[in-house]
Amino acid sequence: QAEDPAGIPEVGKQERARLKQLQKLKKQKIQEILQTQNAAINADMNKKGKGRLKYLLQQTEIFAHFAEGSQTKEKKPRGRGRPASKRRAVEEDDEEYLQEEEDALASSVGTHLLVQPSCEPFLVDHW
């Protein structure tokens, strides 16, 4: 077969057009795959988000009694506890104990060092 020099550019144009068409189809397929993947991911994220919300609402219900207690809590007069006479006795005991401690410290004779005591040097491990 004889090659027609004018036919060669025609074949080249047809081949380029075919390649462009294949590239368009390839891009279209990739876009379709990406859209389906994105839809699946969004559905999964929505499902996870709803699950998280449900979990948090359950936690809120569990701890709701703490919030209600702090909002509606009123101070109650304290009827129980240590009677005033015993409270005074404890305070007097504390004062006595502190006075005895102060007297003991004032009367004790402290040690006065005239020379630095000898001691072994402190060894440090260098890592």
C-alpha cells in the first residue's frame, strides 16, 4: 500500500481526537467515583455525628440531676452538728496545745554549730 502524505495528518488528527475523548471519559469516571465516595463518607460522618449527639444527650440525662440540684438548691438551716459548748471546748483545747508548744520551744536550748560537719560528697549519676 502506498502511503498518502496528505492522509498522515488526517490520521494524526483522528488519533488526537480519540485520545481527547478517552481522557474526557477517564475524567468523567473519576468524578463519578469521587462523588460516590464523597457521598458514602458524608453519610458515614452524618451517622457518626448522630451517634455522638445521641451519646452526649444520654450523658446529659445521666448528669442532669446534678445541674438541677445546683440550680434549685436552697440553703437549709443546719440543725445537726457539734453543740456550741463542745465547739468552745475544742477551741480551748487548741489554744492550750498551742500555748504548750510555744512554751516548749521557748524553753528548749538549740544547738549551735561552730564547725561545718564533715560529710561525704554527694554523688550524682550523669546519664
